[in-house]
Amino acid sequence: MPQTIIITGASDGIGAAAARALAAKGERIVLVGRSPAKTAAVGQALNVPYYVADFSDLEQVRDLADKLLTEYPRIDVFANNAGGVMGAAHEVTVDGFEKTFQVNHLAAFLLTHLLMPALTAGKAKVVQTASAAAERWGRIDLDDLQNEKNYAAQKAYGDAKLANILTTRELHRRYQAQGIAPVAFHPGVVATNFASDSTRMMRFAYHTPVIKKLLTISPDKGADQLIWLAEGTPNTTWQPGEYYEKRKSAPSTDQARDPELARQLWDRSAALLSITPQ
């Protein structure tokens, strides 16, 4: 029986690549993207439903959740893939949050919370696209979650990706009894337009021709783990609550494995969003 698989960040990159591959396998794919034109192009090419939402506006996230719950009361796989590196300067969204923190962490946290009735109905696999940036640049300060004291684009991104891993672990602790199976993964350094509007350092890291040739992989290869996790069986193919690289459970920082930090980050994120998750 086909799975209902919702993929955010599906208008380009590994999200679109995973959608193409999973649709070809007969899965029931639902796309979410920020760009109306790109999202429509992918959705129409695959003949699958698609929705547009900009995660820098949480009202659009709430509206998206309402639409998805109406159409899909049972979700089998939810791929939280949307995200990106923001600009060199500290930027605040219409919701009052630092943009990197909101787009990469808070929006996904909120959307997962709002979709929980459908996720529990489907005993869903919740797949989070994280990043090795969590280890390279991430160091969460609970008293400065939005990096207001000393902002740097790479630090903000690393913190947000670390938050993704911590949220995956805490989601597992809180919801495993209801059948939810969350997992996070690093897709590799993928050759896309990622970080093209960010700082000189980030553009160098992701877009220098030599580095792109030697170190990056194609979106199709980057999507491999997302596809593997979406089609796999929790506790058999992979372990819920873990972080993967190259289809193997990967080491991570002390912070990424700190259960108390995960709990406190969860509680503070919920408080910022004025929600009361289980």
C-alpha cells in the first residue's frame, strides 16, 4: 500500500530529487515549497499535489497545516526538509524571530506540532534533514537562541541544524509510545543553489568551482538517505531518535546527545510559539 509522504523544501535540491524517486516507486507524494513557480513545476511534472508556504512567515505555516490536515488525516512519512543559510546580517522575520532560527527550526517545530493528529494516526516516520554544520559551527546557548549577542551566519545555521537533531531526539522521547518514529540525517554537501545569498565564507564553502567539483554531490545522491529513511522500517532499517550519515548512525557533539538540553530547547521553542505540545 502506498505511503502518504509529505516533503517540505521540495521545490529544488534533495527535496525535489527525493519526490521524483519516491513518486516513481509508487508512493503518494505531497510537495511543499517556498517558490510558487518552482513548486508548481515539480508538482505538475510529477502530477502530485503541491502547496506553497514561506517558513519565514508562521501564519503561512499555520495555514499550510490546516490545509494538510483537511486533505491528509493520516500521514505515513513527514520529511522536514525545508531550510537554508540566511544573510550576513541578523534579520528578524515578521514574527519577531531571527530568520535562520525560524526557517530551519521553529517553523518545522510548529508544523510538526500542528500535524500531530495526522502523524499519530499514521504512526509516522518524521525525517529531519539536519547537517554536519551542527558539529562544525553549532553551539547552542539557551539564553541566546537567536544569536542576538554575536551573530554570524554560519553559527546561526549550525545552531539551527543542531536544534534539528536535538528536536529529533526529544520528539522520540515524547512520542515514541504513540508510534512516532523520528530520525535526522546529514545529506552530504549537495551541489545546489544552497547558501548562494549568504556570507562570503558560506558561498566559498558551497560554491567555489574547485570545491563543488571535488567535495559536493548531486541532489540525487543527496536524496539517497531521505529515500532510504522514508521507505525503511523503524527499529529494523534504522533506529528512531538517531542521527545518520551515509546510512549509518553517526557520531555527533556532546550537545547533540544531551537529553536535558533537548528537553529545555523543546520547552523554550514551545514557549516562543505559545503552544503546549505533549
